[in-house]
Amino acid sequence: MQWCKRMIKYPLNVTIDTNVFEANKFDFGIDSTMSLLVKNVQNGKIKLVLSNIVISEVEKHICRCVDSICGKARKLRKEYLDILPEQYLADIGIVIYVKIPDKKTARQSAKAVFAKFLEDCKVERLDTSNIKLEQILEDYFAVRPPFENCEKKRKEFPDAFIAQEIKNRFGIDEVVAIVSEDNGFKTACARSKNHLFFSSIGELFNELSKQEEEYAAALDLIKDNNDFIIQTINREIDDGCIEVQGLSYDQDGIVEGYDYDEIYLDHYYLSGIRIHTIDDIDGNIITASLWIHGTMDVDCYYEDFDSAFWDSEEKEYFGVETRHILEKHNARFACRIELNSKTEEIRVLPFKIILGGDSRKSRTVIDDLHEALYYKEHEDEEREALGFLPLSQYSDMLENDLNNSSMAKKIFELFKQYNDISLCYEELAYLYDEIYTQMKADMGEDDTQAFITALSLEKSIPIDLSKKDKDDLLNVIREWVDDKIDMVTKKMEGNLPDCIAYGEYISILGTDCRVYTLSLDELHGTPEAGSEEQIEVSLLLDEEKLAIGYVKLIVGYLNFDEDGGASDGIEDSIDYEVDDVLEALENLISDLKEELVKEQKLAKSFKKCLKQKTNN
């Protein structure tokens, strides 16, 4: 099987959906990802084309954000002035914290920043003057993308207009890169192989960087400086870049957890990096987006009003106690760096670490464990003196070793093959879209008969052609094509991660769209010295375990005799006994490759049969 490499000619037409601006928090600053758009426009690599609808939506969302900030500033002013008067704050030099920004002025300034960005990008604007409303209404009533089978999406008329603008502007021959997080919107645009789809600006920049001769060398340089990069990022982490989302909401809107007032980073360890994208290669300077993973312990504090009482006369709470919660997280966060290929100097760009429900390993009320913690700390000090890890850190050690293990490397290799297969289904999506478009066109009697005859002779196409009425046959064929479009759409949306963690359940779409799950259990509780712990790794189909393996941890210890000499002990060790799971994954990927080859042949055969009506 061969994987095709995209060759891009400059300038590349690029259009961006509103959700991409939102994902980047409307950041047009000098170190932002969006600023690279300006750079690529000015160096002739990109021509930016935006719908007027997108521009209006972005302006609207920016103004909404400004309004929210002004409202929060007003609320904070009241809280501050409840503590100290404004003049006193002025006298001590912090009156700035009670100044409320003028909403109108702030809106104008925000829109001016956006307008400057559009000007710098030399944006070509698309309008709705040539939109065919009939086609949009047809898609709406047929529940075709972006009007998918959900009430919310059926209201997405702006997306439909934007998709029509794109198709009218670029047709099927002109190459255009469409950046959007909305799969329904991307499907609505898919009418040509020349439509290139990206889920983020970073993915687009990575594709542009692949065209550069230095791309492979840039990847190698980052990998060679892995440890130095981790050390550099490590020095940039402090309380200010950490956010802990202590509250969580279930589907019924029920709130759990705590709304923290203060957080302090207690302990953290960065275990590795993954290259996400190469955003830019400019001379000696390589700009790259990385995924960083590690572990973090955070001390969190909140005021417990539930245990306090309200004084209606004084109009305030009394007896409010501050509670202390220790949260442990498997942290994964994005970080952008600039690496000088000549000097190997590294500059870390501003980043934020969000810790919440998906990353949380445990949450402990400290007040209940003071005595126990004392003894644990004493035992850990003794173990560290002997060269062993503290017992509380074995979970971290397992996590840190995981992504560099032979098991993980094999899994990532198989995941990459899976993602490559998904890319091939994009090509099939284009082909079936062409087939669908041709079948919508009116066919004469002779064309229809030639098409049906060709299908009946093509044994590889599993369509029941026993019906005699040609109109019924055409409906059967169209339904079959619709089913194929649904199938290839599901297949093309699959994308497996490039890092794993204990406690994860990774869904994998197998043959016939059956859902498999790669499950990694986690270490439960704190292990004891000398114990052997087993963490299950399994591959499931529905609830059935197809293959089971284990990561085995032996916790080291050292005992001494009465004379103070070493009597017995064992060393720490981690063993990965997961051959059955890896073999099952290999078989799954192999089956997917065979299925892809069959689907490619099937689509080509159908296309060949359809040509019969055009050749007659």
C-alpha cells in the first residue's frame, strides 16, 4: 500500500472557520499561532480567503468576550471595595484593580486589533451574492452536512452558506485548504480532491513545513534535544501557568467538586514530549508545537460556606473555614518553542496548563490524613536515603516510563498506520462524492441501461439487482452509495493519539465499523515495599476481552540484620508482558488494511461502471 504525499504550490488558498479563531482565543499577538498566518501571507506561501459571515461571527464573539471581561471586572471591583476603600487602594498603589474598563472603548479596540490582522493578512472576502438558496434548502431537507441528524446542526445555515461560498469561489480544480474543527462543515465542503482539510492552524503549518528541505532535520534536532527541551520548559512552570478546574458537571447539570480560590503547585515531573507540529522553519529558527506529559501534585484551597452560617443582620457569613485539597494529575499540555538550529538555544512561548476531570488521578482531603501522612513521609525519607523511590511516587514512575517503553513505541507505530488508513479514506470520500454528484444528474434511458448492465457484470459490487424496474434499481443503487458515504465518513474521522496514559480507554474503529477498545488500567492505591503490582492492558470488542496483558511492577526494598548489615532485598523493576495485546492490535490493523484495499477496488469498479453511461 502506498501513501500519497501532498505537493503544495504557493500561494496556497486558505480559508478558516470561526471555531478555529475561538480555539486560539482570538490571540493575534506576536508570539501567537495566528501571527504565523500573517507571516506566511507576507512571504507568499498563503493567500487568506475568509467569508464575510466568518468575519462577522468572529467580531461578534470578540465583543461577547470583552463584555464578559468588563462584567467580571465590575464584580471584582465590588469584592475589593468590600475589603478596602478605593482611596486606600490608591494610596498603596493598587487602585488599578478597581478600575472598570469602558465597554464601548474596549469593544472598539478589540475590533481594531482584528481589523489590523485582516489588513496584514490581505484577506480576500467572500460574500453571499452568488449563493444558490435552492441547493442549501435541498441539503437541509435531505439532512445532508452540515445539517446532520441533530436539531442543533439542522440550524447551521451559516455553515451551509459558507460551504457554498467556498465551492463557488474555488470550484473543483483550484486548490484550497479548509481549516475547521467541525467535521460536518468539512463534509459539506468536500466536493473535490483539491479541497485539503485541517482541524487546526498548527496542522496546516505542519503541512507547509513538510514542503521544506529542512523538515526532517528539524524533527531530528528536536528529538536530539529532548532532555534539554524538557529542562527548559521545566524552568518556566510556576503557579501562574496552572489552572485547576475543580468543578465538574454531569449530563443532568449536577455539580461535583470544589470551586478553588487558591492553588499552589506542590510537586511536578515532566516525563516526555511528543512533536505535534512544526509550525515554521525560518532560517535557523524552528517553531514547533509540542505535547508535554508528566505528573503534577497541586495544593488547592477553597472557602467552605456549607459549614458556615449566615447572619441576616450583619449580612455576612461567620465560621467560614478554608479547606485544603491535594489533587494529583496526569498532566498533558501543549507548549510552543522556538529552537535555534545553529546555537540550539530554546525560547519557550507562553503556555497554560489546564488540569481537570480528564487528568485528575486522585483528590485527597488533607485534614483527614495528617497523622498518616507523617508516617508515610518518614518512611519515604528512609527509602530515599537507601536509593529507592518514595512509595507515593511509584505511580508517577510507571506513568513516566510508559511512553518511552517498547510497548508504547509499538502501539504508536500501529496507531500511525491506523491514522494513515484514515487519510486514505479521505480519498475514498472524494471519490464517492464524485459518484454521488454524477448519479444526481439526469440519465437517459440508454445511459441508465448501460450503467445497470455494467454493474450486473461487476461481481465485486454487492448490490441486489434482481428488481426489474429501473427506477427501483436506481433507488437501491443510490441507497447503497449513501451507505458507503456514511461508512467512509466514519473511517476518515478516526485519529488515534501519539501518547497514552494509565486509566485510559482508547476507541478504535475496526473492520465493518465495529468499535474496539484499548484499555489500560491504573495502579490503585499506594504499593507496599516488596509487593508485586499488576496493571492490566487489554483489547476489547464490546465487553469481550480479545487479548490481555500486564505491566508488572516490583517495588524494591532492603532489610538489615541485627548487626546493621544488609540481609535481603530486591530492586525496582517494570516488565511489560503484553505480546498478546500487541499481536491482536497488529491483526486488527492488518484486517483494516485489507478492508481498505477491498473498498478502494470496490469504489474504482463502481466508478468504472458509472463511466459506461457517459461513454455511450
